[in-house]
Amino acid sequence: MITNTTTALWQSLNNTDLVCFSHLRWNFVYQRPQHLLSRFANCTRVFFIEEPIFHDASDKLQIEEPLKNVYVVVPLLQHGYNEEEVINKQKEMIGDLLSVMEINNYFAWYYTPMALPFTEHLNPKMVVYDCMDELSAFKFAPPALKEREKRLLEKADVVFTGGYSIYEAKKHQHHNIYPFPSSIDKEHFGTARTIKSEPGDQASIPGPRFGFFGVLDERFDIDLIEQVAKAKPDWQFILIGPVVKIDPASLPRLNNIHYLGGKDYKELPTYVAGWDVAMIPFALNESTRFISPTKTPEYLAAGKPVISTAIRDVVSPYGENKLVHIANNAEDFIKCAETILKKKSRKSWLNKVDAFLAGNSWDRTWSQMAKHIDNKLVAKESIAFPNTKETAMAS
């Protein structure tokens, strides 16, 4: 719940809008940006500017409002522009957006350093970089990404990271940086503990069921799933999510592996409710070195035992606290699964899970971020206007 105190805190920032530049689509997978920015939208307008979509029609700035105060902005550009023209077109469109929507006082919130070439001319009150992933390690990462991130870190007033491992890697690169690992909507996923009905495309799949939801991309350990599925043909593997950046033909096609496609965030608890075990089968490579999977606490909030590969931000703290089983290979996975399936009561484990998750929520994460932003703004204004009455009151 957004408290009155926290709402007042953001309103103290003089009705300042938030303008976000993202490499992710708002309607792709509901994750960190949506959780945080939808909470900011309770207090101010949020403009979520996506990467361009190229088409054959004339240039157009598409603006939609999927939630109150959240405006998803997509530049629709004609095919055929070179890189410089694409940058200039986006500059023009952002200028038009600021004018038409009367965005005068605003913060720039970045998820991607690749937005710098068409935004560096802007004059926001503050620049925030929410570094949720090490994007330079992802498949097809632009060569310029590292250099632009360096520039963004120099430009940013506040930096947040999506986990502790990426914080450790970045903390020496900025003076005002804070780790904020993935949080949870406990009430949403907690409904999985009591849901009895089955979604139609999962109802006919027998048990035991091992489930995963998320993006199927270069981070997903295809070989691990295939090896376990072959070794245990009576176990069923349910994979929910879009296939991105990898060839769908590379995915194993076995009778006990079920690809159910992408699902709406609201539907996820109904699927998780029917699983025996939840999985985080990520490969250990450069693209997963610094990730902090949001699904870890979400699975736990749903009351499901979890088997994960040795992702650093899962091992610590979840593995170390005996909340999640860690498997380094197919043999380990099978041993962990057999242990879980044999266990008759999970009451003590669930009590431990609930105690661990008690202070974890997106509301709390959002409010702590907002406080850091407010503190930095007050500090900036005290330097710019050291003798004003307003600064004295804010202090």
C-alpha cells in the first residue's frame, strides 16, 4: 500500500513528472519497471518512452495510457532512416511530447544508456539510472553500450541496481548508488496457495509438474531441461513465456516438455498453483552473472519449493538460508527434486519463507527509492539556492 507519508514525499517534489527511457516494452513481460513506475504514477505522471518501431507508414508518435497517469510512448518511424536520422527524429518527437503534454518539471529515469544520443540535450531536474541488468553482457548488445553507460553514470544524480552482485560491480563507478534487489507483490502470488481451479491449457498435464515463467532467451539453460526431461520422462516441465533472441527450433521437443507461451501477469498465480516445484533453470554465463531474478521471491510467496541453478543473487541469500535448492547440473536437479517430492510436510519451511519475505515488497522498495530521490533533490536545491526560505524549510 502506498502510504500518505510516501505520497506526500513525492508530492513535495513540486508536481514533477517522470520521463522514463526504456529498452523494454511496457506490454512485454510485467517486471521491475512496471512495478516501480506504476507506483510513481499514484503520485505523478509517468511517460514511458520505448524504442522506435519501424514501419512503412509516415512518422508518428503513438501515445497510450494503459494505467492512470502512465503514458506509454512509442516512436513509429519509417523504414530507411540511417542512425543519425533515427536519433534526430527521436529528438524531435521527444520535444513535441514535452510541448504537447506540458511536461515542464520532470525527472529523467533511464533503463538503457542507449537513449543518451537523443536525450542528452534535455534539462531534467534530476537523472536517475535504474541499472536492473548488465545489458552489455546480453546477446546482441550494441557495441556502444559500455561507453554510453559510462556517460550515463557521469550524468546520473542517483543510481539504483537490480541486485547486490551488480551493485558490487558498479559501486565504485558512482558516488550515490544503492542496491535494490527484486521485490514481490506477496498478495498477488500468495493467492496461488489457495487457488484450486486449473487453466485450460495446464489442466490436462499430469504430475509431478515442474514450472517456470519468464523469458526464454540466452539465459535459459536449454540443455539442463532437456537432460532432466529425458532422464525423468514421467516428470512434466511447464515453460511459460515468450521466446526471445534464440531460435525456437533450438528448444527441446519432448512429450514431457510443455511450452504454454506468454501469459498475463494476472494469470501467473493460477498456473503456479498447479505446480509441484518451481524452477529457475538459468545457464551460468556472462548474461546471468549479475541477474537477480524477480521470480525467486514470487515463487516463494506462492508457497512453491524452488530449484535454481547457482545464480549468485539466488545462492545468496535464498540458497544460504535453505529457502531454495541449488543445482549445478542435471544430476543435482534430480536429487533436489526427489527430495522435494518425498517431503510430506512443508509447514516449517513455509513459516521460514514467510518470515524471510515479511519485509519484502515493491511498495517498500518504491518508497525507499523515492526517499533517495527526494534527499538528492533537496541537496541539489540547497547548493543552487543556499539562502532561500524554501531550502531552509526542506532541510
